Amino acid sequence: MREDAALLYRLSGDMNPLHADPAEAARAGFPRPVLQGLCTYGTALRVLVDTLLDGRPEPVRRYAARFSGVVFPGETLELTVWRTGEREARAEAVVPDTGRLVLADAVLEWEA
């Protein structure tokens, strides 16, 4: 993730100071501002679409995931993907530097 990803995602209308204000993040118990879940969720979906569907989002019929940890701007995510059916895959994302699981139980279903 880019270091400024949380600030860029504010352009989507999310004005939660937890994503931009270090003092607000500290009050919430974080060492620095956190990345929006929407960014983590969307980034994982983009990787799945690029990997499994040749970058074509049109066949996607369902995508769901559970947030299981916090991502900080600038952290790298590692996505593990496994096929569970002809047109279904599961995934999870970790921050490899820490081993912290941040996205779990992700499922992607698509049409042929």
C-alpha cells in the first residue's frame, strides 16, 4: 500500500479522522493512522480479479470478506488464494512483516 493511501481514500468521502490524524489514531490506541477497510477490501478484490479473471471484473457475482486486523498505510499485503470450485476461490491477506492476518474468509464467485 502507498504511504498516502489513507489520504487518497478520503476522496471517497470518508472523513473519519482515524485515517488521517495521528493524535486521533493514538487516542484510539493505534501507533499511527489506519488504512480504510474499503482500501484493503478493494485491493484484495483487484488482486483476485487480476489473478483469476484476467483483469475482467464483469464475471464477478459475489465477493465477501471479514476484516480481521488493522492495516497501516505503507504496509505490504500478501494474499493467499486457493480454488474451492470451478468458479469459486477463497483467500486471506496477511502483513508479511508481522504475520498479522488482516482479511479472512474472503470468497469470490464468478460466472463463466
